[in-house]
Amino acid sequence: MNDMKPLDLSVVIVNWNTKDLLLESLASVYDTIKGITFEVWVVDNASSDDSVQVANNKFPKVNYIENNRNLGFAAANNIAFREMKGRYALLLNTDAILLDGAVEELFYYMEANPDSGTSCGQLLNTDNSKQNSIANFPTLLSLVSNETLLRILFPKRYPSKRRKYSSPVEIESCIGACMMVRKEAMDKVGFFDEMYFFFFEETDWAYRMNQKGWKVCFVPTSKIIHAQGKSAGPSAKSRIMFYRSRYIYFKKWNPKSYPIYFFVLFIRLLINTVLSLIGIIFTLGLNKELLNRFKVYFQLIIWHFKGCPDE
């Protein structure tokens, strides 16, 4: 390989205490990517589970960056973006496993469509059933209504797994578990906004791509197994991060109407809390899922009453 020639692809994986998932994800990279020159970057956010040491023993060719604290998803990716040598970056979560041909489908689509800034594939559950892989920019309508209902009533405006796609389609944003981004677009649009610690950074990025004229596309022939939620977890802490990032997004892009967005989200949270409490009463507290959901909602409410602090 000629070192002077740019690599085709830089695979970037951010890890935080997901050692076993990281090993599986890395194995899928080396087992499935064929016919494309690539490098791999793992950015570790101060894991305490020996992730880097174990991964380095199995995958010594990987470039490892070890942060001395958890910088979050956006900032960690940006570190690798500044070092990458590929014409494209493949952002891959540790809970995502590439299937044969997944990367090639995205790569050759991007090669054939130079106006595409970002592309993503079809995410699958471990039983091969489809996950939603497409995201819309959040709006007041999507907040006050049921997104599932919107996808049923307006499938063209709100594309989802319910519709069968046989060819690539332009979308607003990708679910960020696995997506390919053109380095040229990154250089013109900028990297992730580091105001986001985790969640919504890819939505913000897609919105900025759209503003600069770059397309975001869904390539259904690219298939990726995604153990949904395992890299972030279902805890109250992760839900607080989600709410914080959502508020950052609305305040950034809808500053005048931000108080309305905040009010709607808080009212929805209160309604969900009350409904969960009613469910607990009717099930005599025997439903553990309802109990856990109520605990998370309650901690979210407390966080709101504290003024939505960063820490």
C-alpha cells in the first residue's frame, strides 16, 4: 500500500467500559471489510474495565487513544477525526456489529453520489428484525404527538422500518449506531458540536449538513446488528443526558420557541410519570418494568426541579 495515497476509510469507535462489546465490534470490522483500504481508531473515555489493554492484545493494528476522563461521544470522536487518514469516516458504536457487505454498500454508494455527506444502513435486532434506522429532525409536532402514529399516517415525511426500501433514499438524519461520513463534508461543515456529551450530536450534524447542501441517505442493503441501548444503558443518568442534549438542540436551533419546547417536554414527562404510577397501583407493584420506569421518570422530574444541572 502506498502511504502517500489517502486511505479509503477510517473506522472510529468510541468506548467507555464496554470491553466485550468492543471486542465483538472490532472483530466484525476485520472480518467483513473487504476490498477497501482502512484504518481503525478506538477512542477510550477513561474506561475502568481494561478495555484498551484487552483489545490491544487481540487487535494490535488498531490506533488507540486513551483519554484521562470521559469526554463524551462528540468530543471523543472529534479527537480521531483530527487524526484520521481516510476519505470517509465510519462511526461505529461498540454495540454494533457489521454484517458482510455492510461497509462496502455504504462506501460504493458514497463513491457514486458525491453530493452525499452521510449515509447509514439498516440496523437489525439480534433476531434480525428491523430497527428504526432513520431519524427526523425533532419538531413541536413530533413532541406533542406519537412518532409511531406519524410514521403510519405520513410515511413519506416520516420514513421508518414499517416501509420496505429496495434502494437508497434521502432522509433527514441517521440513527448514529453506524454511519459513514465524507471527510470533505466534515471539513466544510465542521466536526461534532462538543456541547453535546451524548445523544443528538448526529442529529445536529445532519442538520448542519443539510444547511450546507449535503445529503443524508439511507442505504437499506447495508445491514448492521445493533444491540440497542447497551452502550448507553437504560439508567436515569442516560435519560438525563438525553433530555439535556435535546434541550441543547432546541435552544440552539429554535431559541425563540425554546420555552414552548421545554414546557411540552416537561408536561409529557409529568403525564408519563402519572401513568406509570397508575400502572404500578393497578399491578400492585408487581411489574418491575413499570417500577423501574417510574423511578427513572421521578429522577428526571427531580433533575428538572433542580434546574437541569450539567452534573
